[in-house]
Amino acid sequence: MNIFNIMPNFLRDPDAFFHSIQEDKDVKQKALTLGLASTLYFMAYGFMVGLSKSPVQALSAAVKMPILFLVTMAFCLPALYFFSLALLSTPLRMIQALTVVLAGMGVTSFLLLGLAPITLFFVLTSTNYAFFQLLAVAFTGISAWIGVYFIWRGMTLVDTTRDNSARGLGQRILLLWIILYGFVGTQMTWRLSPFIGKPEDPFYLVKPSRDNFYVDVIHAVQDALQIPALDVGWLAPMAAVGLCFVTLAIMAFIARMFVKGNAKPKPAEQ
């Protein structure tokens, strides 16, 4: 097991990987390898994103991209574990929950690595900052939600000791945690910005805008579509609420798909 084959092997049979975590087989080694692989993949994608401005910005984004996801996980993981322990008496150890979350993060980083050549193509062929900003947000957001699906799938498979009522409560706790994870991630993205950097601005290591992540995205849409600038600060709360409802809908769909995919047919009556 090494940082170059752990994600392909995981994606070929994720259920077997999660069952090995449940059985506590080489969990620490898996966590370390997943963390190193994710860091490397995130750095590669971050470098491509920052390259749209300058090589210095590329190096900065390469460092900040893994920090974004690892720090978000560090802030959010204790809430998931402690609430599961307090309300559900989960038998999982912290290292097992960490490895499941790292597996989902690894999926996100692996997908972004696959999108890095496309990102490089637009770096070489486009000079539209707003378009490139939205492209990076879309690529990262889609990859992150697919990674979240694997976290949901992993936690559902690994912790199989609950009865039906406890399982329902556990899924609701996990859903709320995923929403929290998304909000913390977007806030962390804003705090660590710029990842791309406006072409006319000098290099800044960290300089968040005066607004927030959601308003910045709205401004990027306005610029990309050449819509006259408006005062959209009042839209930030609405955007946050909208994200909450979208998150609930996505996770409900994922949960339903997962349950259907794993439902066992009833034995035929004799």
C-alpha cells in the first residue's frame, strides 16, 4: 500500500476497504497513507489553479489547498465523533472515524487530480478571471460532494452495531455534520483566499475579501455573465439558507440511493 495506488485500490472496492477499517486492520497505516496521498493530490490541483496568475501564486495555492481540507476536517471531526459517542455509544475509535473521513477526502483529491489537466487547459487558453474562479469552485464543489458521499457510505458500513432506531438517529447526526462540514469548508476557503488571485492585484499570501464566500461567488457570476454590478450583500444569508436546503436534498438523494443499492431481497416464502 502506497500513496500512488491506495486510491485506485480503494475505488475498485470501497466496501472491502471500509470493512477492513471496521475490523481494525492496519487502520493507522491506512490513515497515514490516505493523508499523504490527499496532500499530494491537493497540491497538484492547487498548483494548476494558482498558475492562472503566476508561478508564485501557484506555489501558494499548492500549499493552501491541502491546508483547506485538512484544517476543515480537524475542526469538524471531533464534533462527529463526540456526538456519536455521547448519543449512540459508538464502538468506533477516533482513528477509525478519522480514516473514513480521510477516505472521502482522498476521493475528492483524486478527482481533482483527474481534473488538473482540464484546469491547465483553461489556464493556457483563457484569461477570464471570473470564469476561471467559477470553474475552480465548480470542480472543487463537485469533487467534495462525491467525497462526502463516500464518507456517508463509509460511516454507514463501518458502524453496523446499531438497531434500526439508533441507525436513523446516527444518519441524522451524520447529515447535520456534513452540513456543518460544508459551511466550515466554505468559510475556510474564504479565509485562505486568494487561491487564484486577480490579474491586476499584486501577490497576496492571504487576503480575504470584505464580503464572504457566497457573495464572492455571486460577484464572479455577475462578472462572468457581464451583469451590471449590484449591491448583493443582502443575498449572503439567502445564499447560506439555499446551500443548506440544497445540501439536505443532495444528501437525502444519496442516502436513498445508498439504501436501495444495499437492500437485500427478502427470501421467497416456502
